[in-house]
Amino acid sequence: GVAPVKATWRAPDTNTDGSPFVKEQYLGFELRVDTDAAVSVPIAWDDDREYSFDFADLDANYAPGNHAVSMRVLAKGDTAVKASAWSEPATWTVKAKTPNPPFIVAVE
């Protein structure tokens, strides 16, 4: 398989205390691939809370093997930015690119 083209997700409806998560709190998202540092994903608020991010924007080349992506929400806090816990990871596998054997082999 190849690296994914995009990540899709849905923003939360509520805060951890059960109160509504509203537009006025929203700052953006962070995306983490494997153990790499998080990348800020500055996407405007969307009332349907459905989002996507093109992996091409990361300019990354993923090595063969298993990989995982997680997201978290950034929100305005009383004195500092608040970050949610990381989402459960979505995973994919990049297969090694191994050439096919030679063809039209002959002896004379």
C-alpha cells in the first residue's frame, strides 16, 4: 500500500465536562504521525464538524512498515491553549517496493 491521501475526522460536540464544544472555543487541530512531533492543522470551524486534511501538505515520504495517525483539538482556555487527549490512531501499512523479476530471459 501507499501512504494515505488524506485524513478525515469529526470534531467533538462536547467538552469533557459534558458542556457543548462551541465555535468560540475552537482554535484548530494537531495531527501526529507515528512518533513525529505534532503538526498544527489550521482549519476553519465547520458547522457540520466534518474535516479532512491532505497528507500531501505534510510533504512526507513514509518508510515501508506500519504507521499511525492521531488527532487532537486545540481550544481557547482561561489563560492558555487547551488540548484534548489524542484520538485513537488510524493505521495504514506501506509495503516495500520490490521490483519484479527480469523477463524475457534466454540463453543462446
